[in-house]
Amino acid sequence: MKEKFKILLVDDEPNNLKLLQQILMDHYQLIFAPNGEKALAAVGAHAPDLVLLDIMMPDMSGYEVCQRLKENSKTESIPVIFVTAMGEQEDETRGFDVGGVDFIQKPVSGPIVLRRVQTHLSLVRAKDLEELAIASIHMLGEAGHYNDTDTGEHIWRMAAYAASIAAAAGWSKHKIEIFELAGPMHDTGKIGIPDSVLKAPRELTAQEWEIMKNHSQIGYDIISQSSNPIFKMAAEIALGHHEKWDGSGYPKGLSGEEIPECARIIAIADVFDALTMKRPYKEAWPIEKALEIMKQDVGSHFDPRLAELFFNNQDEILAIKNKWGD
């Protein structure tokens, strides 16, 4: 059976608690508290998903209860709806100031109570799902480098470089947010590459390179199973981040604008980070040397327009590198 959400009902009037119980009992697991102190104790003991809170109570007002919940890192995310006969604008303003999310006026209406509770619990569920999705994305990005010689920092630093280039290219804030989550999954396909290749403390042989190249397709095959915009972009990046502007890359030999722009940006950010990062078979290159080498690859490896944006944005790129270095 599906577990019910837990709601804490707080009111010093037993009849008010009984009425709310009748409205909500068939839908939710209910917890009751007759005053502020017992409400705080109940939150600690039961971790409710939502609190319906009276304001005018003896000893401790609902405002104070809410404020104390919001000051505690363990309880600050629990939504609080004030249920009160106080209807002045100042009352609502103060309630929102201390962290409440909504008001329900007394005498309460059953349908209104149910709709308000459903709305805020749906936001709780959406937030939980968003946190789960982001955590899964982070784990998938890390998984691609679990047996690799890269450090975990590489993928997030590289994503920050890529976001900077995308911003300079005129991408919208929303698209950049998707990009920053999609980019770190570019090497997810390395999950399917043998340790003997990934962990080789030297440059790879020609045969080993052919094996390594498979990671682009493997990553695409894994990530493209989702239709979510983040994963759709991540799949494009996984497949295309080793393609080159002149068509000499892999796995498809695409050239120019046949390569998705997101993959062209990642190619620049990924190479810069790889060159300036220490690996078992090489030391980190100085910034000047890395930039000099990359300039030689403009028009062959890198999109000239995007490369120019990258080179012209060095102050921000170096600030990102310094931030991660710290």
C-alpha cells in the first residue's frame, strides 16, 4: 500500500483539531499537537511532510513555532500553512516573513483545506523528485569516471567552463542550466571500457585507442533511453564530444555544424581541462602552453566561432579554474 503523507495539526482548540481530522483523515496520516511546545516535539519525533498551524495559541504563537522550524536545518524545508481567523494583511505578511507558505481562513472549508494541502504536498513531491533526479545525474557523471584516472572534480570544472562558453554564445539561462547537468555525463560510456585501458599509466596503443573510442557510442546508448531534455542533450554530448570540426573525429566522422553545438562546446572545455590537469602519464600543462596548442587546432578540431568566444573569455575561464583549484 502506498505510504500516506504525514500532516501535523496544531491548534489549542480541540474542536478545531477534530474538524481538520474529519476533513483529512481519509487521505493522510495525522499527528496532533495542542500547543507550540508539543508541536515542536512532534515535528522532531515524527518528521511530518506538512504542518497546519494555528497562530493564536497560549505561551507560544504559531509565528514563533514556524520561525523556530525555519531556523533549524533539519526542519526548515517542512512547509507550514497557517490556519487562522486572523485575516488582516499585516497578519499574512508576518506569516510569510517567518516562513509560512500559505494561509487558510477559519472557519475552514473542507474542499479548500484539501486543495491547499494537495497543492503544497505536490510541491514537496516535485522537489523530492527534482533532488532525486539531480542526485542521479551526479552519480551517473561520477560513474563514468569511477575507474578512470580523472578526478571527480574534472567533470564539474569542465561543465563550468562549458557553461561560460555557452553564455558567451548567447544561450538562455534555462538552457545553460540544462547544459551544466548534461555536460558532466559526457564520459558515461567509460563504464564499458576495460580497466586495463582506462587505468593505463601511459599513452594508449593504437589498438587500445580503438577500444577507448567505443565509450562515445556506449554512453549514447545508455543515456538516450530517456526523453528528458537533460538526458537528450547529454546523449548528444556523449556521442559527439570527440567529433572534430574538419570531420576527422569519431565515432561518426561528423563535421562543422553537423556536430551539435553542445558537443562542440564540450570539446573545447574538455580539452582545456585535460591539458591543464595532471594525469598519471603527464604533468599539468601551463595555461599559456595549453592555449597555444588549442589555437593551432581552431578550424580543425574546434569550431572557430566558439573557440574565439573561449579565447576572448579567458578572465572568466581562469576564475573558474582558480575557484576549483581552491
